[in-house]
Amino acid sequence: MDAPDEDKDVVLQRSSEEIIATLKTSVKSFLRKSEKKKVRRHVRVRETQGILNLLEHFQELPQLLDPHLQTLVPLLADAFLEHLVREQSSESKPTEKVPNDSDHLLQPLSQAICQLLYTFCKIRGGKVIVRFLSTETRFLELLLSAIEAGNLEADGDTPKGHTRRWEERYITLLWLSQLLLAPFDLSTISSTVAVNGTSSTIPGLEWPENVPGVSVRVISLAIKHLSSAGKESDAAKVLLVRVAMRRDMQQLGILNCLTRWAISMFRAPEMEVRLAQHYIGLLSFLAGLLVSSVGTSDLHQHLEGIFVLAQAIVDSETPLFKIINDSAVARKNAIKMIRTIGILDLRNIANYASQARIEGTIGHLLGFLADRSTPVRLAGSKALSMVTLKLDEDMASEVVDAVINDLTANGNPWHGVIPNDDLKVFNLSSADEMHWHGLILTLSHLLYRHAIPATKLGPILSYLIVGLSFEKRNTSGVSVGTSVRDAACFGIWALARRYTTAELRSVALDTSETPSLSATFTVPLEILKEHSQDLVVQGLAIELVISACLDPAGNIRRGSSAALQELVGRHPDTIIEGITLVQVIDYHAIARRSRAFQEVAPPATRLSRIYSDALVAGLAGWRGVGDSDASMRRMSANAFSKISWADQHSSCSLLPSVEITDSLMRLFNRYNDLPVREASERHGVLLCIAGITERLRPILGISNIKRNLEQNSLLPLQKVLGSVISMYIPVLIDAELNLDKKGAADLSGEGISRVLLSMIPLLRAELVLRWFLGDSISQSSRRSEKEQASMLCQLDIPLWHGGAGSIVPTEALTSCQNSYDSGFPPMKAVTESARTLLVQFAKLKEKESIQSVTEALSNYILLFEKTERATVVMELIEAVIADGNSGRTGQGKASLKSLFVILPLVTDSSLNPKGLQEKIFSTLHWRWTLVNDIETRVTILECLANSSALLTHTTKFTSMIREGLDDYTTDNRGDVGSHVRIAALRVVEVFGRNLEPSDKRGYAMFHTFVGRILRLASEKLDKVRIEAQKALTWATSNEPRLVMWSIAIFHTNLHSHRGAFIKLSPNSHEYYTTLLAFPEHYYLDGLIYQVQWLTQVLEGYVLSADTGSQDVVRASRDALVEYCDTKDIHATLISCALLDLLTTSINDKNERIIPSVLEVIAFLLDMGIVQRSKVSFPELFKLVQKSHFQTRNVKKLEAAVKVYGGMIPIHNGVLKKLTSMLLHPFPRVRNLVAEELWVQTGVGKGVNWTKATQADMAVLRKELSVA
């Protein structure tokens, strides 16, 4: 997966100082009021969230906070203590209560501070943050009382007001654990008397005598929160362990009592079984005790009991232990217990019980390596490595052998090498990826601790290399091998860091007991020996290069880069171009996979041939052509061909190199061995074949063929070329045989099409060579130079893409037809297969497939004889008709695109070319008008924009373009017609961009689109305006007879450069001002388009000014008012244009824009603009009445009422109309009418017009003197 262009950590490092400064300022004002020194009681929730958001920036780079922790954490801690002191002192007073409606806006300061402190703990770790908290024991009672008060309230024993959030409990418990590090007895700081053993309130716990009161309170509090499901359970565990391990508490017997109590909790009757979280807390406590007792004999008497408990959790089938074992957290705690017991037992290895427990420890830890939970495997592998490190050499060797044996038995990966392939791809289909992860990670931890002697590194390195390329997919197709590769990266990094160069040189490459290390290297041992003496280090470096450049997972690429850097740095002068290699495969450069493929891998291959061969092998595997992502397979194929040709100077060679032909042979063999169901990998291999074939073109150019001709070496070239082309024929035959089979047809269609397209230079070269060698030398020498030149010119004919502005390759058509006429057609075995395949592939649907098929078909048309071309065109026409008659939307895109591309070539394709062209035109128009299929219309317009037919046959498509610009189709998805309008705008843009200044007819046609473009440039949809702006730009630049006058409001002459207009934001005031000024300042041959274009501008403008986004409405209305104020005539022009637009919309029953036109007229009435114009107000009044006659459209009625309200002072009949609407059937309309009357005349107040009667209306009319 690709990473962003710029890493977040780089951005954070640049802005960290600014963020820290903001953080410090915010915290100070957050805690205390500026005019007072006392801390606040409550703070705003949004302010707390703002500071939390600032802190979250440092999640990726927590070390940036380190210099500031000593300032920020004590500041927050002191404020927290001050708040608690104030809270305790005011307990007897009435509690200040936050109003209920502010509960979600304000929060207590202590709660906010603890949220911040917890975030610090989350970012930097609780062990780091706790060091900055006060260690004064005088705060022990304060913190205890605060959290106890919160617990009482939660239990319902006190009034509300003391509830503590979990962050508060977590921070308080963590702080208490820090205070318990006090170096003197707790009895000296306890404010309560000692408690005897009879006052126990914790079931099952037997208290010893004379326990200090503070100890009882702390232990009770910790046990209460130990079973919590939140983070406070972690802090409670630390607190309970801390108090139990204190020397004074041990002397009182607290440690033994708590240990016995925790173990006894697992012997509860089945009826008293609790939730798993309760037992997880107890296990974490026992694990914490064991870890704290390492190096002492404090828990020696309890080791057996705890070990038996851990065994029961792993092995027992009782309901209690099954519940516990189902939790990954519980299993992880069990691992900690087993690990620590094993380490403690190793101090007393002579004891038989200790020996038995050590063996059990190793057995259990080996079992945990296959756990389904990743954290458990991580803990198990680390624990096993820690125990192994302390074992004697023989036992440690047995553990390592056990891990290796598990790897060997798990999947039997050393068999199943794919035949006919140089790549050693091992069959891991039966391997358990989770078990492999645990085993590889264990080996990595052992290497990191240097627990494995150099003599045993051979098989371990073999498995690390296999692990680095481990890939497996589950039944859903999701990769599940990433964790194994990650563990292998760690292992190689640890190996490079912990082992010397001499130790690595001593590793045996070939052994008889296990698969040899040399067998796992991508590059064969013989080639390695040719380039380097340090075979192990160099071999590891090569594997890391492959992984760093090609692995799909970003963390693996970066991990491999880090391991490579460690390998080069720790073992200097052992790796070929090591320093340069590390600089090329930079940690940041390979973050984006696309960049790693295109910009990192090619430079790495230029450092040495050994890296080139390795990367080619990697690209040919699952990391490249076998990738599940089609886009990455395309990128892999491109990189494969680029790297394969890196050392080939093809332009200077007379023949393709042996390496290239061998590479093609391997690819063809691999393709033929792959089953049809492996569609993705076959697709990747085909793309690689096409990529390599495309780069043969320079060898087959005119200059190279002439040199071969001069040296009389055409025959060897023809033989090589014939053998190369013969490799392709089985692939084409296989594709024909599988045409009717179900599967990923789009993938095979794209791959085969790309291969066919790449073969065209080969076919032309083979034709030319056959022509020269077809007769005797004496006969060929009598051929005229003109004939030879005509034949040779085929070699340099570029591929035909058929884009707008492309030159029709008539020379290629003529030359190819001459070849047919002289009895030298292109190789029939290929052209016939191409015809069959490409016509069938024209039915595909994927965008990439359509593009490849269209390009291939348009170029093979040039190789067909004229009658065959006509036949292919008719087959495509029939396919388009069949797709249209099927009734399914979006069908036949490839056929349509192919027709557009082929259309210019039809002029030489049959005895009646115009008749065939007319068939294509009629078919395209039939498909356009068959059904209102948005997807098909968009496809046709996109094809037209990319076809030279747009310029050669413009008049045939004018109606399509106009209809596309006017498509406002809507359905349940919304304005789907916008997609058609955008596609049509792109067609107009291409048309305008490619017009020649001398093409008067073309410019006249272009100007028929300008009004529609103006309408779309001012409409409410941003994406439509952006495309219309681009299209309109060509109306201001390419046409020399279009003159734009200087627009004062814009302060520039837009006629100078089209860039001035295109740079305007389509949401800006200047943009809308320019659109309004456009009709006034553009002329054509003395004919002013002003009125027509202004009306069309306003047709889209009213929608922006009424229903656009807030910014668009504001900008468009502001520009409209400003434009009308610049000249008096502008007010008249706009008003008259709006009346014309309203008239047209009413006559056409265009309900889409009538409400918006009325809204804009009402707005201009409010601004006093319509009143200054020369518009006919009686006519306006009649039009408004007509617009809402017998309508049920409430929006239209509301807009009409607003217009009436603005016309009250200027037209007498308006009041009568408005008062009659007071009894309208819609209450909403009646209310709006009443509001308008009251605002304009001040009458009508005090009447409920939703229930008004005729009498109420008569009274109002009398007040208004309306008859």
C-alpha cells in the first residue's frame, strides 16, 4: 500500500516547535484564569479536546515531547492537587452545580487534567510520566480520599458530585503507586489505627495483625479496581504489587496473604465463577509479583502453586479455566508467569522440582508459539528466548533444534519447486502462518540475544530468508504472511547487529542435515561467488534489496531497508556498492510502493548485475506479476521490462540479445504452465511479455534493418525473429480456446491485447524481411529504390492511437495494401488470431481492458486487407446494435470506442467507404438516442473527445454535443446528467483547443456552443463549473476574431492570456463578474451575441444564486449587484434577460429553474435594481402570476410571494393578488404572505392566518384600501 508523498513524521518534526509553544500557552490559560491565580473549577469540553488534539500529533514521534515533560506534567499535577484540596475544603459547603443544560459543554478541572495526563501516558508510557509526579507522601491521604469518595458515590452511598471518570482513577492509582516508593514504614504515615485480622472486608483474604490503616485502604482500593475492564486495572495491579513487595509489608505477612488469596480465587466453586476480567486482574497481579521478585527468594514457597495454576489455565478443561483460556490477555499473563518461574528456577537448577518446572516451562512456551493471538505469540517468543538465554549450552541447543524441527514439519516447505522456472518458489500452502510467525520471531529474539552459536546459523538463516518471502492468502484472498516477513526482517537485523563478520563468514552454505543456505538464496551460489567472497552477507543483502523494493507491505519495505542499513554498517567492505546501495534504498524513498518500483529499483539495478538479476527474479514472483492488485501488476511489468533491458544497448545491436530471448522463453514457459484459473498471475506474465516485446522496436527500425541489409545478415535476423514470433502463437491459440470459458476475461483480454499491440513492430519487420528474402538476391536487387523505400517505411510507422488532432496514417494503409497486392501479407497465423480475439474482447467492460483492446484493434486494422477491415467494422457495428438491444445499461464500451478510433481509417477500408462511414454514424446516433443511458452517453462523448473524428466529421456529432450540454437527467441518485454535461464540455474543450485559425467553419460551429458553455460555467455544481471554465478558456484565446475588452472590475485584460481566466476560483466574486461581463465584451463579425448569451448565462447563474453552496450564493449575488451598479444599462440588461428567461421557462414548462428565476428577481427587487431598469412591471406581474398558476410547488409559491412583496411599491395590482393569497390552501404560503404584507405595509398583525376567514381578509383589504 502506498504511503503519502510526505511522511507524517517529517511534517511533525518541522512543526513541532510551533505545536509545543501552542500547547504550553493553552495549558496555562486552561488551568487558571488570567486575572486570578486559583485554578478553575470547570473548563470547557472543547478546550480540553483542543489540547488533546495537539498532543495526539506526537503519537508517532513521542521523543519530541521529552524535553517538555518536566514542565508540562508537573504543571498539570500541581493543578490537580490544588483542585482536590479545594474540593475537600468545600465538602461542607453547598456544592457548586453546573447547570443541566451545560453538562455536555463543561467538565470538572480534575477530570480534564486526568484526560491530559492519561494522553501523556498513552504517548510516552506510564513509567516515564509517573517520574514527573510529586513523591511527597503528604499527598497520599489526599489522593486516597479523593478516589474513595468517587467510589462511594458510584456505589450510591453519597450524593452525586464526586464521580470519577476512569482517567481520574487511572492517574490517581498510578500516582499512589509512585508514592508507595517512600523509604519508610507505612505505619509512620498512616492517619488511622492499625487493623487486626478480624476486620477483613475482602472475601477470602485473611489479614495479618497490625496492618497500618493506610495499607488496608490502599490494598482494598487496588483490589476493587484490579478486576476493572478499563485501563485503571493496570494501575491497580502496579499499586497492589508495589505495596505487597514493600519490605515492611512483607514483614507483616502481606505478600504471603495476598499471594495465597489470589491463588485461592481460582479454586472457587462453579456456582461462584465470575467474569473473565476478574481472573485476568488476578493473573496480572501474580505475574507482576513474580517479575518483581526476580533475583530474590521472596516467592520461592509459592512457585509450585503458581506454576500449577498456570498449567491449569493452559491445559485444564474445567469451565472456569476454559473461560480464562479464551482470553488472549489471560494467556499472555500466564506466559509471563511461566517465563518468570523458569528464570527463578534456573537459580536452583539442582532441585528436581525446579528441573521439572523448567522442562514444563519450555514445553508450554513452545506451544504458545502457535497461538491464534498475535500478542500471545509475541509474548511467547520473547519469553522462550529469555529462558533459552539462561540455559546451559546443551539445553539451549535442544530448544533451537526444537524450533527448527517445528519449522521443518510445518508445511514441509522444501519441496514443490515450480518446474520450468529458475525461481526457487517453495510450496507453503500447508504451512500455518501463525505458527511460522511465532517460530521465526523466536529465532529472531534468540539472534538478538546472541543465544545461538555461529555454528548453528546455517539452517536458521535458511528459514529467515524463506520467512522474508513468506506469502500466503486465506480463503478470502487476504494476505496473511505479513507478520512472518516482519519477524524475518527483525531476525536479519538482529543477526547483522549481534554477529561479527567473521562469524557470518564461518556459516556453512551447504549442509546435509537440513536444506542448505545456498538453496534459499534468490541468486544462485555460482553467480554469488563470481561477485563476492562474503557469500552469506552478500546473499542476505540481495534478499533485503528485493524485499525493500518490492514487498507489498510498507512496514516490511522499511524494515528491510533498516536491516540492510544495519548489515552494511556493521559489516563494511563486504557488500557490493554497499554505501551507495543504502543511499539508493532509502528508508523514506521506499515508503511509497509505486516510488519503490519506479524510482528506487532501477537505480539499484545499475549498481551491479547481481542486483538486477535478483530484482528481475523478484518481479517475476508473487511480489510482482503475482500480486493480487492489477495496478501493481501493471507497474511490475513496466519495471520488469525496464530492468531486463537496463544492460541491453538495443539501438546498437543487430540482433536481440540472448538474455532477452531467454527471458521471453522463461516467461512463455511460465505462462503455459499456469492453469487458466490463475487469471491474475497469467495477466501479470502477459504484461511482462508485452513490456519486453515493446522494447524490441529499436532493433527493428529502418537504420538497423539497413545495416543488416548492407552486411547481408538479414537471414540470421529473420530466423531469430521467426523463433521469437513462434513463442507467441501458442499463447494466442490458448486464448482462442479459452474465449468461451468463464473467468476473469477482462484480465486476459487486457493482457493478450497488450501482447498483440507489442507484436506489431515484429510483424512489420518479419514482413519486410520476408519481402527482401522472398525472391533471389538477383531479383530483389532489380527492385526499384522506391519500392524498397516504400517497404522499409513500414518499420518506422508509429502506433496509431486515434486521438483528436492525430494524423490519419494513410501511408501505413497504402503500404500494407501494397504488401497484400504483391503477395506478401503479414503473418496470417497472428493476424487471424488477432482478428478473432480482438473482436471478442471488444465486449469487455473494464476501463484498462477497453483501452488496451481499442489500441490493439485500431493498429491491427492497418495490417488487415481492405475487405477484412470492412468485415471487422461490420462485426463491431453488429456488436454495438446487439448491446443496445439487450436493454442493459453501460454495455459495449469497447465496441463503441473501437468504432470511434477506426472511423478515420474507414476511408480506405472498403469499395464503398462513405457508405461504411455512414453506417458507423447512424449506429452511433442510434445508440445515443436508443435509451437515456447515462453511462453509454458518457462513454460516447469520452470516445469522441479522444477521436480524430471530432475534427474530421464535426458536423456529424454536433447534435450529440448539444444534447450532452443540455442533459439534466435526474433519478434517485440525483443529477446524473451532470456526468454527461461534463463529458460534453470536455469534447468542446478538445474541439476548441485543436481548431486551426483558418478554420472559419469550425469556429462558427464552436460559437454555437458558447452560450451553453456560459450557462454551465455559471451553474451550481462545482465540478461542472470547473470543466466549463476550461472549455470557455479556449473561447478567450484561440479565436483571433474574438476580442475581449478590458474589464475594469477585474483590473486586467483577459484577452492577453487564457491563463488569467483559468486561474480564477470558480467560487470567487471575480469569476462570476467575468461571466456576466463576457456577453457584453465579445463580438463576432459585427454580430453581437450579447442578449442571447446573457440569457444563457443567467439560466445557470440563477441556480448558483439560489440553490448553490453558501459561498457560491454569496459570491454570485455580490457579483450580480456589483455588475448592475457599474452602469445603468446593466440593470436593464439583467432585468430584461431575466424576464426573457422566465417567459421561456414558463412556455417550456421548465420547473427546474422557474423558482430560482423568481428568487433572483425578488433579490434584485430588494436591492432596488429592478426598479431602476426599464422593464415592464405589468408584464413582470403577469409572468409571475402565470408562473405559479394552479401549482402545488411550494418553493415556487414562496418565491412568487417574495417577488410580489418587492413589487408592492411599484405596481398597484400586487396588493390585491397578495391579499387573495391569504386564504391559500397551504398554511405555509398564507404565513409567508402575511409576513410580506406586514413588512411592507405594517398591517395584518394579530391574526392567526393559518385559520383566517373571509371576514379577516375583508378587514385587511379595507385597511389597505384594496377593492
